[in-house]
Amino acid sequence: MGTSILDALNVRVEGSGDKYLVLAHGFGTDQSAWQRVLPYFIRRYSVILYDLVCAGSVNPDYFDYRRYTSLDAYVDDLIGILDALRVTRCAYVGHSISAMIGMLASIRRPELFSKLILIGASPRFLNDKDYHGGFEQGEIEQVFSAMEANYEAWVCGFAPLAVGADVPEAVREFSRTLFNMRPDITLFVSRTVFNSDLRGILGLVKVPCCIMQTARDHSVPATVATYMEEHLGGPSMVVWLDTEGHLPHLSAPSYLARQLDIALNSP
């Protein structure tokens, strides 16, 4: 990137608190996914928001297919942003793919993170012999085929499933950010995510973790949250959210904000 990482990934710092809080969005959204959660935190935190390089709000020229073949390049971006902002310690909230990026970053630079809050996190989406990730290989291949065949139709089917709650506004918002993504980038990132297996790194995560899991998450079965809690290397707990779907920050923002607040203030 010739442009600075702060400009390229639309980094914003909102609020004026003396503690840093990172809100990192998941696949298919951009930082606007946090817009209704953000007001709850700007009085007490300096909140860092940014867009993943695959987001539709980022110039697609910055998406380097050779570089972003694994989550490690996304970890480089996150650490690059924190270093550029001279952040030495922060609390981190990561949704979905960004939950995994945060865990990997905390292994590399544990001193940077006081706590990780992981929403809808999964170290592996595919089922394995004694592991229930939620998807069989054939099902994943069907998803990729549907994306390639007719991206618009795929978004229209996928968005309500992912939101999982009867909140039309959230479905519209998630559809909007999915449509903003270039279909070839969406497919490439989906393959990267669905083919990754990060179960082996969980024990290396020593930073305290709070796993937030909703009911009936189409992408992540509840068993995954329990699996992560059992395998993380540091103190961890699961908070079972009393709401449905994979995108609680879109479908139940004020409820999620209260749960985040409790988690951030608990030891």
C-alpha cells in the first residue's frame, strides 16, 4: 500500500476516553456495523474503528490476492494500525473473522491487549470427526457455487439467514455492505475463512477472553463457544446472549452494548 494503512483502511478514533477500545467488524460488513453500538462507549473510551481490507468501503486495489491467503496478513494490518496510532494497550471486540484475527494478534503481541471479546467466533467452520463446526465440506462448496452463479441471489438468501432475527432493518443493512463488496473478493475471503482451522492456536491465547454467543447462529453452533472456552490458554468465559443470529450488533445493538459494557468492566 502506497497510502498509509490508516488512510487505506479508513481508520477512525471516536471519543475521548483515556482507554482504547477496538471495534473490529466481521466478514460481509464494514465499520458501519458498529454505528448503533458506538455511542455507548465514546464517553469513556477512545474507540478505534477500521475496515478490513476486503470490505466494500476499501479501495479493492488494496486487496492483494497473494498476501491475504491466510488470516496472518489481516493480523499484520491490525497490529500495523495499533502501532501507527501508538496504542500500547487496548480492549478488543472482534466479530466473526475479526474475533480470530484478534486472537492471533494477541499471541503475537499479548501486551497490547487487556481483554478480547469474541462475538460469533469460530476456529473452524467445517465438521471434523469429534468436532462440530456446523458445516460439511459439500455444503460449503454449494455456498461457493451459489456465490459464483448469481451473487445478488446469494446475498438475498444469505443475509436473512445470517441475521437470524426478525429485524428487516438489520437484513437491509447487512445486504447493503455485502453488495458493496466485489463478488470475487467475497468468494476469495469466504474460501480463506471456511478453509482455515485455528483450533491448534487456541491454547496459545493467554489474554483473558469473553466469548459471546447468541442463540441459533446460522454460522456458529453453540458447541463451538463451549469448545473454545475449554481450549483457550488463558482465563475465558462464555456469555450466552439472549438474542438470535450472527450479527447482534445489527439486530440488537443496545442489548449487545450493555453486554459488552458488563464484559469490559468485569475482572
